[in-house]
Amino acid sequence: QEDIINSILSGKDTFAVMPTGAGKSICYQIPALLFSGITIVISPLISLMKDQVDGLINLGIKAAYINSSLGYDEIDDIFYKAKNGEIKLLYVAPERLESTDFKELLKTIDISMVAIDEAHCVSQWGHDFRPSYRYIAPTINELPKRPVISAFTATATENVKEDVVSLLGLNKANVYVMGFDRKNLSFTVIRGENKKDFILDYVKRNSNKSGIIYAATRKEVDSLYEMLNKRGYLVGKYHAGLS
């Protein structure tokens, strides 16, 4: 984290591939507080935006978000505060960059950094391609002063990494890839076993522990649930067919 933060603070475009839970947010939030202007955070999920902003406000940090859950008056108030330097971090969905009014607003405020979360969404090679991410680079190019660009993701193949750097317009970026080795996880492949017999035996031998069994279909989830429930195990089930 320290190297990533220092890279951003030195004014270098920065791309970080970090596993979930490694603290991506802090890597752009700390520089955002130290830069003189505002930081625009591009985030694809409304719920994530709200969680981040609520957490920052609770820490006394001036943050806000603009998304479809807000009314026009609320958005106008945030625009006013952004223009007057009353916000340090402003979270927006990438689709917001399709708005001409919003892009004109960006030209009137002092932007020190644009931080892009879930940056793999810019790539068609990625598993969550969002066409609206392609608006980010052109929007930045229209700004009176080019801000520092930082991009973050927890998942990126070589093709995706190349796309992130080129499609987001990163300039001679410092690229950081953190290890994904989870020492608390191990993987074992077992062949030739009767799955249900194996599961029953495994659960019996580990009855004092908790675990998750993933299945390929809803029907299989229901079947495993019934099998374990009938044998007296405390078991729940979850899939998209539940109300």
C-alpha cells in the first residue's frame, strides 16, 4: 500500500491489482486527502458507493456520491459544494460520464485525481465489461488540467491489464501487482468418489465446524440441503430461486 500511495502522491498514474480485502480504497483515499483539489472516484456499484461515503463521513471526511438514487435538488447541492471545494471525494457511476451537464461541471472544479475502482470493467476481456467505462479517458482528456489517474482491480489477466492501461489513458503508469496467495485456503481435487457419500463423511468428521458447499444447480442445492437436514445437521440453503 505504501508504494502505491507514494506513487500517486508523486503525481504518477498508477495501476494496482490487489486481492479483495487488501485495502484498495485506502490507496486512493489517503492521497485524496493530501491533494489540494477534489478526487473523482468512478465506482460501478451504488451500494458500494454509499458504504464508502458513509464510512468517510463518519470519519469526518467530506465525501459525497452522485447516482440515480438522488433527486435533482440533492445533486444540485452536491454540484455547488464540489465547485466551492467543500468535498474531497466525489463518487460517481461511470454512466454519469455520459451526461453532458456533468462533464461541463467537471471542467469548473479543481480535480487533483480520478480514481477508478473495478478498472477491469473497461476491458472486453474482463468478466464484467461495462461500455460506460470507455467514457472515462475521453472525459479526462477534455478537462482543462490533467489530473493524476489511479486504477484499481482485484482481477486482471495480462490482456485485461494491457487494456486498462491503454483504454483508460494511463501515462507511463506505475503498475503494482500484489500476491493472491491466501494462506488460510487450500485446494484439493478428489476423483472417483461418490459425492454424496463423501460429503456425508466429511460433514460427520467436521461436525464442530462451519462450511459452505457450492453446487452447480439450484436442484442440486435443494437435494444436498434435504439430505443434510434429514440427518439432523444445522443447514441452510441459498440460491436465486428463493424468495
